[in-house]
Amino acid sequence: MEGPFRQRIDPATISRMLKGTAGESLGIQITEQGPDFLRGTMPVDARTKQPFGLLHGGSSVVLAETLASFAGYLCLDPDSNQQAAGIEINANHLRAVTEGVVTGTARPIHIGRATQVWEVRIEDEKGRLTCISRMTAAVVGR
């Protein structure tokens, strides 16, 4: 299998796995698993905005962690009974978004046996970078 992923799961299946989670509450959808990335979208609406009408930075962080955690999981052996759990995340919010949909793309920086580091770039509908995030995940048993 090409790239870091040891598992291929249909994006619709991953999106169904979000049922009952913060990702579902915010309308996050996983849209594409490429050879070295996982991509998903989130609407900019009443669920994801702050009181001044802008996309809430915390919503962007939820999108970033959702993508990085799932991408990390997809890099693990499906028979290992392991998962990738975020232990640190940061985000720089670079451009305000007031409407539409944002798209996040998670790519690995480091895939190790005990830790993973992921970069997530979030863009608006015009492809402009709105947030860049980095998440470190611990590889832990389920």
C-alpha cells in the first residue's frame, strides 16, 4: 500500500463513525483519503461560529484533531488493537471565515511506533489558508 496508511476505509464509513461525537455535532464530514492525506469538511454556521459571526477557533481545532486522529488510526495495523489519541495540538488562525464550508487536510510529519505528528491545513472555499494546526498523537491500546 502506498503512503503511510495501513488501512483504507471508505470516507462515508469514517463519517458514520462520527455519529454521537463532537464531529457529528459540528457537521464534520470525511471526504477523501489520498495516498498521504485525509481530508474533511466542516460548515461555517451557527454550530461552528463564535458570537461575533466568525468561525470559532475551537471549531477549527475540533476539525483538525478529528482529521489527524482518524488519519493516525488509519496508519496502524488493524489487528493491533491500537488507536491514535491526541496528546498535544496547536493552531494558528490566519484568516477569518464567516460563511460557507472549510476543508481540512491532514498529512503526516512523523509516524512512529509510539507517537505520530500531523499537520492539518484548513482552507476556505477559495482555497485560502485559514488555519494551520499541528497535532501530536500517542499510539495507545484500545
